[in-house]
Amino acid sequence: MEISGNTRLIAHLGYPTTTFKAPMIYNPWFEAQGIDIKVVPMGVRAEDYAQLIPSLFRMTNIIGALVTMPHKVSTCDLVHSLSPTAQIAGACNAIRLEPDGTLRGDMFDGDGFVRGVLRKGIPVQGARALVVGSGGVGSAIAASLAAAGVETLALYDNRAASSEELATRLRKHYPALTVQTGLRNPQGFSIVVNATPLGMNAGDELPVDVDALTPGSFVGEVVMKSEITPFLRAAMKRDCQIQPGTDMLFEMIPAYMEFFGLPEVTPETLRKVAKIDY
């Protein structure tokens, strides 16, 4: 479908844009459905982001935006209202332009991750989970794991204050949840998540000591630069079940569609038309 004067836009905001996968999923599906909408990558550095947002949403044909690194946390201060999930996560990966001109923020990373875990038949209720990385995506995954009923949630970030702030928010909303911080050893955890950028660049260290992974545990990844990252490859050698970062993306898109008021779609349908090239 060609771009015309009737085409509506969803901005995909982040930096750098070279790792973006969403346009290659959304746009083929929009075209297959005859929907005149395009997801457009827009590279914006952190120092320019706050200035961009008000101007971007003055466009008359914009529906909203997908938000990715490094803007998920800073977006919370740039919208007029936030969903409860975004408030707990302290991060936002979706912006919707409301009829009255205000901006609504929401967060779907965590929902996408947990939906993928449950779809694979992994028990979440009562589980012990370790989430490495307490930035936007890590905070969202932690919030969704808490909502899904994990018993213990360990948080680690090389910026200790980020983990402590997230722990405070989690304890406030989930007083029965056991929350630990500063722990990076994956031994004894049935769910282990890399929610850091480690794995995007050649030579990155692994997020945890893979030799300490409990065989049979579930290991999830958020990095999407490759389907099987070095971390997932190492986890497979420890007989762990894995979830690539792209699974989270496919699982969260149906929630995005609902948020933007667009037609329903399933992850299976999206996979059939996606044009992801690693």
C-alpha cells in the first residue's frame, strides 16, 4: 500500500533505529488488511526527546507512538496521564493522542513478556524470578511478573538506585511479594530475564553467570538484534527453556492494537506476514 495524503502515522521513537523490528511486523500486517497506517522509525537522541514530543503530536495525521530505548523512562514525564502498569514500571512504551489533545502513556513490554511465558506453559504463579536490568523494559517485566503472581522477585541493575526505586514501587502495590535487590546470581531461580542491552554488541559480557543457571529453568531475553543471543545460546547448553526477545514483541502487539483502537490481531497472524531480517 502506497503512502498517500490519507495515510495515518504511528511514530517509532528511539535511538539508534538500526535495531528496530516493529515496522517490519506492523506495516506488512497493515498492508495485508488494507489499513492505511504506517509505523515510521524516527531516530531521536535523548537530549532532543523532550523538545520533540509536543511538536510531534501537533501533526494532524498521527495516531500515537511506539517508544523504545533510551526514552521509556523519560516519556513518563512528557505525557498527561499514565496507566497503572506504567506507573508501577516507572516507564512507558506507548503514547496515544487523545481526542482532547492530551497524551496517554501505557506500558506493554511486561505484558508481552509474561504472555509469551504463559503461552509456553511455564508456571509463573508462585515462581522465583530474577530480572537483570531495572530500566524501562526491566521495570515493566518485573511489574507484570508481580501481577502474574510470582512469589519472589529479585532485581539487579548496575545502577543500584534504579533497582531500589523499583523495589519500593513493587512493595507498595504488592505487599505480599518478596522483593530482593542487588542479587545477580541466577542459582535457584526458575525464571531468569535479561532486561539489559547486553547482547546488542559483539563482545558484550553475559548478564549473569550462566554456569549458575539452574538446569531446566526458563531464560528470557529482551535483546532483538538476533533471534538467539549469546546469552540464550549459553542457557540452552544448560538445558534451559528460552524465550527470544522477538517473542515478547509479537505478544505485545495485540495489546498495542487495542490501545490505539485498531483491529484485533493474534501473534500467529503477525508472524505469518512479518518481514524481520536478522
